[in-house]
Amino acid sequence: MKTVESYMNKVEVLLESLPYIKEYFNQVVVVKIGGSMMENDSIIQNVLDDLILMKYVGIKVVLIHGGGKQISELSRKKGIEPEFIDGLRITDKDSIEIVKTVLIGSINTKIVSFLNKHGNMAIGISGNDSSFIKCHKKEYKKDGKIIDLGFVGEIESINSEFLNNILDGNHIPVIATLGVDSPGNIYNINADTCAAEIAISLNAKKMILLTDVDGIIESAKDGNKLISKLTVSQCQKMIGSGKINSGMIPKVMACVDTLKSGSERAHILNGTKKHSILVEIFTDRGIGTMITEEEIK
């Protein structure tokens, strides 16, 4: 049997959260969830429960999802070995069909289904719906050479009115990261990059990138160390020196772009840790890696 003291402790927690609830009320928070987290239903359900709570206290939640691991697995089953350049997937004609199957037919449907267990909470959309994410074929240069990434898109514009209509309808938009060009070709868009562009277009207060690691890790003599705070300039230096590399580059650059365009803070958090989003938003206990435009004293 629960005691009066245990209920009082819960009340104290709610009161401690009040300043943060007031700060984020009616503000847009963009959350990107990594595809590798989708393999564990209990993990994804915990994350989505957190987003539902955020919605009920008045936060406008926008959810963007990747699907990298699942895309790679289905590609291998079909005899296509995945290729990456600096964390960007090379996507040929056959691969883009696999991307669409995984992102729209599998992951997006699953997330919306989980959210709508709480009622009519979410609407699943893809960037090619009403062409709300317009893009063109991405040109990528490395070591002075142009690398053909195939059907990988670079965002030209996002129809923020389309998304705001969904938010104003009291729904969570769940976005599969595809885009479309003028002739109607569909492109794969890096989910971290897409999250940043959407956060910018909606003037989001905060962007959170959920992954399956604790944040940005720095190698040290006494073992790996989590970096809890970084500025934009520090991130750029670490990318230049190679300390930030591979799939972490698009994540960090997404944070940098968002901050340069007006968002207050961006975070890279371990979404496999229970309630990591709620701890970040509703408490003063920072977890993961927080990136800011300038150093916070």
C-alpha cells in the first residue's frame, strides 16, 4: 500500500517541473528517433509515452524518424550491400524502393499505431505528401571529388504551414524522411538533417536527437568520456580534427544548423535510457550532450 509520503513525493516532483512546463507550453519541440531503437518495442513505447505526456502539458511535439538499420537489413536480404560516405547512405534506384517500404510501410505505421493507443493523437506523413518537403539531388564532395549518392536529396524548402495545420489540429506529426523534386522523383533524406530543417522551419525551441549512445564521446587515457556540453565552434573543431566522425557528423551538423537559425539548444540523448527526454526537458539535470551557440556560464 502506498503511503501519504509517497504521494507527497510525487506532488513535489510535479511542482519542481512547473517552471519547465511553463517555459515549454505552446512551444515546438522537434524529436528525432533513430531507426536502431525501433527494434525494441518496450524502448519505443517508453519514448512515445514521454512524447504523449509532453503533448498533454501543452508542448507541440513533432516526431521525425529514421530507419537506417532496418533499411540495411532489408537491403542485404535483397542482395544489396549498404554503402555509406560520412554517414550518408548511397541510395540507388533499387535502394530507394527499399527505403520507401521501410520508412512508410513499416516504421511510420508502427509509431502512429503505438501513439494512437492513447486516442487520435498522431498523423503519419511523408515528405512527399503534398510535396511538403521539396528537395533536389544532393551533390556531395569529398577530397575534391563529386560522389554520386544516388537518390539522396538535399532539402530546398519545407511547407511549415502544412505542419502547423497538423499541430493546430492537436496532433503529433510523425514524419518519414523522404522528399520530392519538381518532376516528382522521391529522394531519401538523412533523418538528422531533415529534423534540423524542420526545426528551423517551425522556429522550434529545442531539437532532440535520440540515438542508442549516450551522446558525443571523447576518447581519454582512462577510458571514453561523455562530453556533456559543447558550443557550435567546438563541434566544428572536433569535426575538422576527426574527433567527431562517421554517423555522428550528420547529427552534430544538424544541431549546429538548428542553433545558427535560432533554436536555443540542441541535444543528443540516449533514447534507450528510460525517460531521458523528460529528464532533459523537465529537470535541471542535463544528460547526454547539449550543444549551444555560445558557452553557457
